[in-house]
Amino acid sequence: MKFCMVTTFFGAHSFGGDAAYVERLCQALCRRGHEVHVFHCVDAFESVRGDHPLRDYTPADGLHIHPLKSKYGILSPLSTQATGRPWFKSGPLRELLDDPGTDVIHFHNISLVGGPGVLGLGTNRRAARIMTAHEHWLICPMHLLWKYDRQPCNAPNCVTCCLAGRRPPQAWRLTRAIEAGLRRLDALVFPSRHALEEHRARGLGAFVPLVHLPYFLPDGWSRGVEDEPPPPSDRPYLAAAGRLVKMKGFQRLIPLMRYLPEADLRIAGTGPYEAELRALAADLPNVRFEGLLGGASLACLFRGARAVVVPSLFPETFGYVVLEAFAVRTPVIVHQGGGAIHETGVQSGGGLGYRTDIELVTAMRRMLHQPGLRESLAARGYARRVGEWSEARHIERYMTLVEEAARARKGFSPYRPARALASRLAQSAAGPSSFDR
């Protein structure tokens, strides 16, 4: 089969998160003999990257990357941000979306590569069309349901929030552009039930079937690490990882290490908030910054940790770091205000949750000094990683999704995919799947 992925960030031009999932999905499909094409926007990455380095990236065999770059540079993503249409990228995108040989068109983060306008682009009516909502962009112009860069969004004040965040206005959100785009899809996919319910509550299920399909890790992501003894360390340590931005909550975690002098905190990642975080840790010798890590280096860091702390303050849609910790038999400690990370980190049985600083310090002390607790949580988390969140289980459910969508297109029944999937996926999923109209 021929798959085409449309997303804003990918490969070397990415920050992780949604790009990590797209990359892993593409590689898994290529390993199974499929042809995969990825279209992504270089101009968008360059316009927001700041000092973020390019990632080392080598595409898998069978993966074809199509970087979109306009002679107008930053004006291209700005025009998409303001109008909700691809404009300067419409030519190559139409070539993709018109191709009658394409079997599946999968949209991901489309905010700066085409906006809702890209969902209706193209003349290929045979290909299954799905979209994965990696963020809350469909219901939040700031993507994250994070208000004024200081608190979760409890009531919409989108205009003032965008102005405070220095985002260009999006007048198209006052139209039915998102509704029109979603009606062209066969399914809107969410990595967590929490994210699905956030969108269902705002009425998106009226336009397209909503499907729950969790993220996964490739089979070989932690091979050679997960079953080995933890690497030797002079001192016990806790690990944390993510883009260094305010909403990730590292500024709440770092000062608490003064109450845990017997252990270190090792933070992997980089980002625009790094200087402030380093200043916050200047008088804490037990806080270390590891820089940008990936693959085996991140797996080794997590494998040696007593726990991975995920202090996100905003509502995450999944929290890949939780799954990466479980993959190397390490439990997690997660902030219960972090949206889906409570679902993945606590309800999965693989970690502890907290709401206050005192609860966080208590949870860290328990992970450091109660080895029995740590091992039981790690075992439950690892069971989820090799079960519901495995590559084989994910691809099985993913292929069922696209096959049912293709069948529905032949029968011209827009809601048939959801009904059929509810029956077929329930047989292969570890737990109940979430579907809605």
C-alpha cells in the first residue's frame, strides 16, 4: 500500500512529540513493505526553531521525504496561520492529494503546513483519509489548552490569549473551516481517551468519527537496554526529559531537589526556557542537565533512574516520555494536572501521581527508598509497553482502521468506519476502545 503523511515538523526539522510518532509509524510501515511518503514544512520549522539544533536523521528504506520550502520563507507559514489555507504549499500538496495511486492519506500536525484547508484538498476520493490530533490545535489556537502561558485553560479567552502569546490572529476560526475539513475525514484519531473526551465535549464528534489509538514504541527502541542491569552510577538519581519550556513544569521540580540531597536529578532536553532553568539550579549540585538525548542514550538514562518524573502542567495528549520509561522497566511520577499523563502514567499501574509539591517530594522519596514499590510499578508499566503499546498491536489496529475506512469509502457511508471499527478493534485491543460520532 502507498501511504502519504502530511505534517508540519518531521525528521531533522522537528522537536520530538508528534514528529516522533510520525517517524515511528512510518518506519513500522516501511518494515512491513509499504511505500511511505512524508510531506513537511521546512519554512515552519525555521520560523520557530530559535536555537534548537537540527536532529541527526536518516530515513528508513522505503521512506520518501518531501520537504516543503517556499521562496517566500516565513511568509508561507504566516499566511497559513492567518488564513487556514496552504497557499504557497498548495502546488506540491495537490500533487500528493490528487495522486490516484495513494491508498491512505494521514494528516498529523497540519497547523502550519496547510491548516484546515489542506483537509479538503485533492481529487483522490478513493484513499482513506484520517487525522491524528497530537495536540489540541483543533480546539485551541495556542495548541495546548495552556492559557496566557501560565495556567490550564478553564474557559476560552482565545483572542486575548493569542495576543499575549504573540500569535497572529486567526479569523478563519470564526468560520466553519474546521467543520468542513473534518467532514472530509473518515476518522479523527486520538492517542488518549482524555484527549478524545476533550474534543468530544466541544462537539467535534458531530463531524467525524472519533477513535482512540494509543502511541507505541518500535520493537527495537530499547533493545539491549531493557533487559540489562542498570548502568552503574555513583549516586541514585531521578530522570526527567522533554522540551525545556515553561508548561513542562521543570521549574516546579528543580527547587525540590534541595530536600533530596541523597539523590540527583538528571534532565534531558533543550529549549527556550533552558537558561532560566539552569539559573534556578545554579546552587543545586544535585541537578544536572544532559542536553538533547535520543534513542539509546535516552533509554540508558531512563534505565538507570529510580523513576522518571513528568511534571507537565498543561493537558498532554499522551506523554511519550511515560512510554519510553516503561520500555526500560522504569516507573514514573506524574503531575495529575497533566491531562493524559495521569491516564498513561497512573491509571496504567506503572507510576505514582501527585498534585502538590509535598506529594511530589513524598513520591520521589518512596521511589528512592522503597525498592519493592519501584519494582512492582515498573513491572506493570512494562507489561503495558509490550502489550497494548507495542508496535505489533498498534499496527494491527492501525491497519484495521484504514481498511475499514477504505471499505466505507467504497460504500459512501461516512459513519460506517466507526461502527465497524468498534466491533473489530474490540477483539484486538487490550481494553475497550473509544468511539463516537
